[in-house]
Amino acid sequence: MRKVLIVGATSAIAQATARLLAAKGDHLFLAGRAAERLEMVRQDLAVRGAASVGVFTIDANDRARHEALLNAAEQAMGGLDTVLIAHGSLPDQRSCETSVEQTLAAIETNALSVITLATLIANRFEACRAGTIAVISSVAGDRGRKSNYVYGASKGMVSLFLQGLRNRLAAVGVQVLTIKPGFVDTPMTAAIPKGGPLWAKPDTIAADILAAIEKKRDVVYLPWFWWGIMLIIRLIPERIFKRLSL
């Protein structure tokens, strides 16, 4: 029976993952900005079989409250062994190009708040020599593209940070899982035209996340075929890549 903190718990992927964890009878502690939505999710998970479901209202960008969040989660569940960091935003690239403030805000939400949380969690798990830190990054972080390089840069920062963190914590048995979804049909991608085989549903991604946690994976591309797609994209020479409209 796991004791799981989910940050960004009202996101579509986080909710789908939480439903699977609830069905297994795990303890859950949900963190997010919208108190009413958190309560709705809490009630849903309680009837799905979760051993307990607690909530904590927080803007993940409020890094000064991250310690309080972790303390509340540990107190509510009598410990903490798994954390899923699932919050984030998809900024408008064109707006970021003309606004330093919007660029920095996107990096704060998608990178700095994540890194702060992961650092604090890592220190706790390192002390007890156990635990799982699972973080949703993105395939967008594998290579900068003109269509979303601000978002991609923040996700790339997270992926590289987690790589180093995984290297640090491997010796003490702490799992650090980097989750790299491709196109997922969620409210965050509502403005993007959808359709075709590259798009996945949150329930599919959630099942793969849970499998990756249980198999002690390090990095997963979701769905699996994004590994091959991103390998090709990473191998394109820069002199050719910069001419492409990606």
C-alpha cells in the first residue's frame, strides 16, 4: 500500500493516474491550486477505493510553501514513499517571444517549481534510502523547436536535472522516473488540432506511468513509439534542422 503525493492533482493525466492508484487501495494526498476541483477529485477517489485521500491547496509556484506541503502529506498519510509531480502549463510561444516576463513565468511553472519540489523530496527520500520520484516532463524537452522552444527549454531543464538526480540517488535505492509524453488529449492542449495515431488519451498515459513506477524504470516515452520519433529528431544535423518548420 503506497503513500502517494500528487502535485498538480487536477490535471487530466494526474487524475487518471490517481484513479488507478485508488483502485489499488493506496493512500493519496492531492495538491493543486483550485480548492473546489481538488475536493471533487478527492470525493471521486474516495469512492474508488483509496485507503485515504487528503488535499492541500497550493500554487506550485509558491516555492516557500513546498516544505509545508510535504509535511502535511507525511502527517496525513503517516509517511510518504511516492511522489508524482504533474503540474505545468503550455505557454503561447509567440507571446513569450515578445515578453520576457511571460517567458520567465513559463520557466518558473514548468521548471523551477518542479526542481524545487524534486530537491526537497530527494533529500527526504535519500535520508530514508527509499522512495519514488516520478515527474512528468515532455518529449518537447529533447530538442528545441521554433514552435515551442520556451516550453521545450523548461522541460529540457527538468529532464536534465532529473538525470543528475537519478545518478545521485541510485546508490540509496531511490527511483527517479522521467516521464516524457508526446501528444495527449487534455484541456492543456485544447487549442491544438487533434487527431491521428500520435495522439493519446490520459487513461493510456496513466496506465503506462503506473507500469513504469512498478517496473522501476528510469525514463519512459509515452506512448512508447515517441522514443523512436525523438531519436530521429535528435539525430537530424543542426544545419538541416534549423531549416525545418517544426
